[in-house]
Amino acid sequence: GQQLNQSPQSMFIQEGEDVSMNCTSSSIFNTWLWYKQEPGEGPVLLIALYKAGELTSNGRLTAQFGITRKDSFLNISASIPSDVGIYFCAGRIYNQGGKLIFGQGTELSVKP
Amino acid sequence: SAVISQKPSRDICQRGTSLTIQCQVDSQVTMMFWYRQQPGQSLTLIATANQGSEATYESGFVIDKFPISRPNLTFSTLTVSNMSPEDSSIYLCSVGTRTGVGTEAFFGQGTRLTVV
């Protein structure tokens, strides 16, 4: 089946550093969504992208929908301890209804 | 965004038994989905819950094991049947809501299931 490759799997950074993670696919997507999941909680939507080339920000978070429609990245600037969690990308394949395919997740640890 | 409530939030069950998970949304939604998240893993779609008709299951998931009901546009249930320890996972309800530019997807807090 379709797969989303998300990297890196984990990151251990110092507070204040910038973070970048990305997802790639062999399929064309018409939607990219980025989520954060904390322990014991469901994923929380951070950013939604709907057009190739779209660049969207949400506070210190910035995400882009790749031009090829097969990739997306998420950047976090000036990380803080509460950024800790697992970040997932999710994509919606063109012509396959509303279901999402998820990346493997990037576990972010921030050292104060 | 939609507010999604799942019950129970967690449970410990004996193997061979069944558990029904409820998902209640605070507004009518067209799309509802059920996902499984195995320990330390990503989310995998189990099925799309269709209002008034049988759910649409993904490869590897069958109705006998994961029967789903969706009697209206705000409520759905997922049953995990004849449980084994391999069914220990987080089960998540998700809804799709249309915005002006696309469809966003929101999740409940999940049901953490442990089978012993």
C-alpha cells in the first residue's frame, strides 16, 4: 500500500534551536496535514496544506506543500521545552476520499 | 474545529472478550474514521464509518473483528471483538470537516486498550 516516509525518526535538540522534519511519498497528495501528539492524547492538528507550493505558518511553526505534491516539510523555530512530543505528517491521496495516510512520526526532545 | 469525545479513555480487558468504544462529536460531520495506533507506532486507518450503511474497511481489517456502527452524523462505535494481547493499542476516532479550502481532520483523545 501507499507509504509516507518521515524523517528524522527522532531529534534531541537544545532549547532555542530550529527544527526541520519532512515527509515524502511515491504518491501524489492533495492535502498535507501536520500533527503533534503528546503522551496519552490524540494527535492535534498544527497546520493544513492544500495547494502545491503553499507555505503556511502557525506561530513558530512553518510548513510547506512540495511543488511535486509528493512531499512536505515542517519547521519549528526557536524551540522551547513544550515543543516536546511526536510530530506526524499525514497525507490525503488524490481521489481516495477523506482517509489519511500517516508518516512514522518524529519524536522531538528539547533540552532546556 | 470539532470537539470529539471518546469513551472509555482506557480499559484493561481479558482476552476473548469484546470492548465497544464510543465516539461522540459536537456537530454533524460527514466523514468519520477509526484508526489504530500500536505501541510506539504511527496511526493506521481501520475503516471509514459510513452513516446508514456498512463501514468501509482497509486491507487487513475485517468487519467480524472490528464491527462499526454509525447511526447518525454525530456518533459512531467501534467494537474490538474476541480480543487478544495483540489488540493492545490506542484506538482513535477521527472526523473530517470541510473548510473553505479543503478538509481538515480532527481526533479524539483515544482509547488506550490493554488486553491481558
